[in-house]
Amino acid sequence: MTLIKSISGIRGTIGGAAGEGLTPLDIVKFTSAYGSWAVKRSGVKKIVVGRDARISGSMVNNLVIGTLQGLGIDVIDLGLSTTPTVEVAVPDEKAAGGIILTASHNPKQWNALKLLNEKGEFISDTDGKEVLDIAERSDFIYADVNDLGKHIHDDSYLQKHIDKVLALPLVDVEAIKKANFKVAIDCVNSTGGIFIPALLKALGVQTIHELYCEPDGHFPHNPEPLPENLVALSKEVTSKNADLGIAVDPDVDRLCFVCEDGSMFGEEYTLVAVADFVLKHTKGNTVSNLSSTRALRDVTENHGNEYFGAAVGEVNVVNKMKEVNAIIGGEGNGGVIYPESHYGRDALVGIALFLTHLANYGKPVSVLRKSYPGYFISKNKITLTPEMDIDSLLLKVEEKYKKQPHSTIDGLKIEFDKQWVHLRKSNTEPIIRIYSEGDSETGADGLANKIIADIKEILNLNE
């Protein structure tokens, strides 16, 4: 059993002993802490709750809602929803915050409480630590019987969210409708199976081939939208002569595409393509995390704008976007953040902008993909002994490459012309994650192997 308490939320496997998994006692404890924090911070006794379709969702939902009511907080219950939909609903409802019950791309035995502030954005590092401290001290008091919160079901936000997407100035419904796209979708039997077909129909897409759209939480494959998990979607695209395939994760904040020939567009290139379209029509900066493809920087600079890197983590990307007034940003895992809509990764927004882009482009998806710089990312890791001083090791690597452009805002990222390597230490285990990118798989792997050899050499010097 696993229970991970982090600033962004509480994540764990269902079952086991209290404090060792995401048990009912843990759910009540951390919901109590968050609810108390949110009300104290805002003075508002209202919180929005929504969930993905995973098997444990109903159980967790009941516990969270009952706990919030017990604190005297009114609950706007969206039921089966998406992470971006809850993010949209929080400010619309003028709520103190929101809780999304989802473990994102994790397998079915996992669930989590993702925590939002009153803006519908993930809580900050400081706020997260305060919530964890409140939980540790059990510093919360429940309401008496006359002051219990109300439970309000609201299933209107599916349509409200879609309406907001369609109202974006760059979304061209007529162009999409005229293109007469045939689309195959894989929604991994979660809430994307409700939201994605509804969005596509609203965008004028008439032919939708649905794979795994029953929101019963029985994931048919590993729910992370990676190439090895999208074999069935690729086959569906080619067998049905679809123009493209669309895949989302269980809470619909990650998005990736499959080309008409069954090849992968690449989740790293979801943001690149959408940003390219936005930058054609709007001048401004872009942001992605340091482990994302350089292609976004290339595309941004080609449009005469400036790219900025941020530490890994959605809240860090959002903070950087606000700092540099970016018009679009996100993460290389298929996460598109478009401030014109809201500051959160949103697959619905990404789909609408991408389909408008594709309709205007007028050529197959595979041709669009080839129009972007071709980079390859290699992901590796080194396991160290628990007593190893990883910070000291990274300082030695930095010293070795001090003449190269580098960043230390999140581990160590070193640039070699258009290639880069990013070293990050894990917060939970004694490992260094090594991401590298080059213009070929061989180049990316070669760069990673060079840095790994350097690390081993440094470690030998210390022995």
C-alpha cells in the first residue's frame, strides 16, 4: 500500500492500514484539513467536487462530500467530471476551492484528492504545506447539527465547459464542420467517454469512432496516453480510415493524437502544434517545463516571440506563465494551458484549437507533424545509495559543464546547441532522473550515456 502526501494533493492506493494507503480515515483527515484551510483563507463555505470514473470514485466521493458537509461547507457536486471542468467551475461558483477525485494516469488501484484554490488553480507549495500541517495536528472543528453544509448536485458543467471552449475566439466551429473530420477516440473508460464525444459533436464532427468510452473505471490498458498503450487506437484509426485519433487520460487534462496512418503524433508535440496555431494569431511568450521538447522554443522563436522554461509541475508552469505573461504554455505530457480559457491543463481546449488548426492547414495530420522540428527524448535514471549526497553530485556535474548554458531552477539542465540533458533528483527515492533530447534517438541516447558516464566517474572519485 502507498500513501503520498504532497503539496498538490493526497495520492495513494485504496485499502490497507490507515496512514499506509488511501483509506477512509485518511480521506476524512485530509479533506477536513483542506476544507478548514479553504474556509479560513476565503471566508466562503462552498467547495466544488468532481471525480473521474475510477472504481473507487463513488466511495471516495461520498466520504469527501460528507466530511465537507460535517465542516459546515456547502458542496457543489459535479459528479463524473474532468479536472479542467472542476477548475472552470470553482471561480464560476465563487467557491473557496475545489477537490478533484482522480489519480490522473495512475492505474485503477490508485485514487487521489487534487486540491484547488479559489481561482480554480492548484494550490501553491506554501498552501500545500499549511494543509498538511493542519492534517498532522488535526486542527479542525466540525459543525453542529444546525450548521451542516448542503449537498448540491450540479450536472450543468459539461455543457458550460463546452460552451466556454466554443466561445474562444480562435476556435472556428464552421471550419471544423466544413473539414468533415472522421475521428477515432480512446477515453480509457473514464469521464472522457462522456465529455469528448459531446465536445466533438458540438464542434461539428459527425463521424466519431468510440473506443473505451464507457465510464465504468475498468481501464482496458495502462491509462497513461503513451504510444505503447495506444495500439488499439492506432488500429482503429487505420481500419476506419479516420483522419486522426484522440486519446486522453482518466481525468482529461492530458491529450495526444494519432496520425491518419496510425503513427503517433507524439504527446510532446500536442503543445507544440497548439502553440503554433495560437502564435499564428496572437503575439506573445510561451512556457513549458524544463523536461519538455525544445520544439516549442523553436516554434515560438520562429514566430518572433520568446520562450521560457519552468520547473517541472503544473503549478510551476502556471506561475512562470503569469510572470512572463505567456499566451500559451503547458507540459510535454500532452498538457495544454491556454490562459484565454483558464490556467489549467485542458484537453477539451486543446482538441478544439488543434482541430481548428488542422482544418485551416488542410493537409493530413502526419504532414502537419513533419512540419515541426524533429526531436527525440530519451528517459533514463540512475539508482544511488540512500546515503549519497545527490545535491553535491549535481554540483560537480554543473562545475564540469559550467561553460555550457545551464539552469538550476529544477535540478540541473545543460544545453548543447539544440540538444539538452535534464537531471532531477526524486523526492521519494534515491535516484536521479536523466532526460535528454537530440535530433535523433541515437543522439539523445548518446548524450544521456555521456552524462551517466560522467556521474559514474565522479562517484568513483569519491570512493
